[in-house]
Amino acid sequence: ATPTAVIVGTGRGAELGVLVKRAEVFERMERLTTIVLDKTGTLTLGRPTVTDVIPVAGWSAEELLRLAAAAESRSEHPLARAVIEAALENDSTVPSVERFEAFPGRGVEALVAERMLLVGTMRFLQERGVTVEPASEDAAALEAAGKTVIAVAVDGTLAGLIGLADRPRPEAPTVVRALRDRGLRVVLLTGDNERTARSIARAVGIDEVRANVLPDQKASVIRALQEEGQIVGMVGDGINDAPALAQADVGIAMGSGTDVALEAGDVVLVRPDLHGILVALELARRTLATIR
Ligand code: ADP
Ligand code: MG
């Protein structure tokens, strides 16, 4: 590779909002066979809003939301922000938190007004011995609509469900189609549940889904694809995605994402627009054509 062509390539990329950190990335980009896309914040806008509050008997929707918001008040997760906003819109005062612990990919545990709260996936509550079956039909209905479900337990007993919706980025279907037209295999990777993931995947034209993947397992999913012989590009935005971005043959970080993801990526999309993936692929093709 002549250094000149590579500098031209990276310079042109910067103009297009695609930063390529190392020249050898172009060659790996040309050989990609699979693109893995994170769901929240990558394929979707990453701005979930509360759409449903479903208390179980004995609880009011307002109290459910208020307690959930209190438990989430120390979390930096986008879902937490949405729950707090919804509670504040209700004009609720959010009680303060005495103890708090976050479980990445699962949820949070907090002590609020002398009550132990668990707020997170159905699976997380189940692991902690909470009976969630009475809500499973409601949860399934929310998930089928592509919504993320968080369950709330108070002192070990289910208090209700909160449904949140996060829209796919408007360009997602076009970009997925263009990737597939190039012969690339496209996979959706998420910590969210299977049904929600499938619903979002269907909306954007992806048929391969890896759901319920805990943050520390995302990199293993990439490794498994590589062991199958795939050359993998991973697109992500969150702290959770950093190990997977590093494991991938080409890590592509959404510029709207966290600093950790930006550091782990080989390519940074300055604008939060999935078209950047296509720009990066095209840039690699042209740059290598100039060199050869
Ligand atoms: P993704 O892979 O889609 O970016 P995460 O790995 O961050 O998602 O989280 C996976 C799932 O864990 C979420 O869909 C949610 O159900 C649950 N979860 C994670 N953090 C929280 C939180 N702070 N409050 C409630 N639920 C949470
Ligand atoms: Mg994400």
C-alpha cells in the first residue's frame, strides 16, 4: 500500500464524516462477510419513551412509575432516563434512593423508602426469585409490538410492567438492504429479549437475531461467527459494545455513542447515520482500487 492513497482515503472519509483510524482497516473492510448491528442506539435512535404502564392488582400506575423512577435515578441507561422523564411528566415527586446497584444487561436494584426494588428484565426478576408469570401475557404482547419490557418488583413481589418504545433509525431499512445487496450477512445483536428484537429486526429487513446477549457475551458472539469463518464488522454505540467492537475484524462506532465505544472502534461514524457504514465500505473499495 502506498501511504499517499491511504492518506487520501482517510482525508476524503473525514469529509464524509467517516473517520478511519488505521490504514490497514481498509483491507479488512473489503473482506467483510458479516455485519453485526447492535440494537439500542445503533439500529434504533436510542431514545426510548415510556408507552405503557401496567400495574398488577394493588398498585396504581402512578406509584409504579414513581418507584421505578426512584430506583433508576442513579442509572445512566437510556431506559432509566425514559422512566424518570415519564414519572416527572406525571408530576410525581421521585423519592430518593438509599442503596443502589446496577446489573449491566439486566437492570437495577435499589432501596427506596425502606423497600427493596428490582427493575429490569423479566429474567432478572426471575433469577432473584420473583414470580413473574402473572405478567407474562402482557409482557409478550408488548414484546410482539417491538417494545422493551421492564418489570418492577417491590420487596420480592411483582408490582407491574413498563413498556418502552424506541424507533428504528429512518435510514435503517435502506442501509440493511444495501448491505445485503452487497452479499453481506446482517445480524442484529442485543441484550433485549428475543421477541422485541425480532419485531425490530423484521421492521428493518434483518432475519438473523442474537437476543438476550449479556454485555460480557457480545464479544463471544463475534468470536463464534469468526470461528465459523466469517469476517465480521460490528457496529455499536454503547459501553456494552466496546469488547465486541474490539473483537470484530472491523469495529464501527456510532459517533453519538459513548467515549469507550469510540476508542474501541477502528472506524468512527461522526454523524449518527447508518449510511456511514456504506460510505466506509465504498471508501475502502476506492482507496484500495487507487493503490492496486
Ligand atoms: P442493548 O443490547 O439493547 O443495548 P442492554 O444490554 O443495555 O441493551 O440491556 C438489555 C436489557 O436489560 C434491556 O433491554 C432492559 O430490559 C434491561 N436493562 C438494562 N439496564 C436496565 C436498567 N437500568 N433499567 C431497566 N432495565 C434495564
Ligand atoms: Mg446500544
